[in-house]
Amino acid sequence: MTDEYALTPELDAATVLRRLYDLGIRPDWWKLEPQATRTAWQHTGDEIRARDPFCRGVVLLGLDASVDTLAAGFAEARGSATCRGFAVGRTIFKGPSAEWLEGKLDDAGLKARVRANFESLIDLWQGARAGRAQKKAAA
């Protein structure tokens, strides 16, 4: 790999996307892990906009992260125009499913916990996006 693809903390995802675009890979959606900073999200969005005007954007990948970790990831992504949502199945299902398999939850308990986890993440996502809207309105 040349220096053109050298990874830095602010350019990790953007650098990888640049390489993938150079290889001709142009998905409709990117599924990316949370970026460490808003600047990293900005660079990622810049790369997508510059290289693929038909890309629909990014969905944030959970990678079995805790709700707290995802909340932080949502907050960092709130300024991103390309991050459109999240795909975090294991965060929603893993804990309740394990308890159900161990007999600690019945079917109704499993459904209630999965629903509560999903609704919690929706609230966190919408809260982060509302912060984005408030910031735009203040500018």
C-alpha cells in the first residue's frame, strides 16, 4: 500500500473507502462501525460524496457494542450528512436471547426486553439527530 492509503485516526474509514472506490466497489449503502470523532465522520462523508453521488449513505454498524458505546457513536455521527441510521442486531437481541435460552426469561419477557432495547436505541438515535437539528437551527 502506498502513502496515499496510509491510515490515520481521523481518516481510517475514509482511507479504506478511498481504496475500495479505487477498486471499483460502489455499494448503495456502506455499513460502517462508529467513527471516533466527528472529523472522521466528515472525512468519510467527503469521500463518499466525492466518489459516488449515487451512494445512499452509511448505516452505523453495532458490532455487538453496548448501548452506552452506541450512544457515544450516535453522538459522534450526529453531524454526518451521510450516516442515515443504524444496524445493531446483536446489541438488541444477544443479552435477552441468552437469558431466554438459559430459561431466565419466558417468551413474553424476551419480546419485552428486545423491544425495550430497540426502543432505547431509537430514542438515543433520535436524540442525537435532534441535537444535530438544534445545532443547525442555531447556526
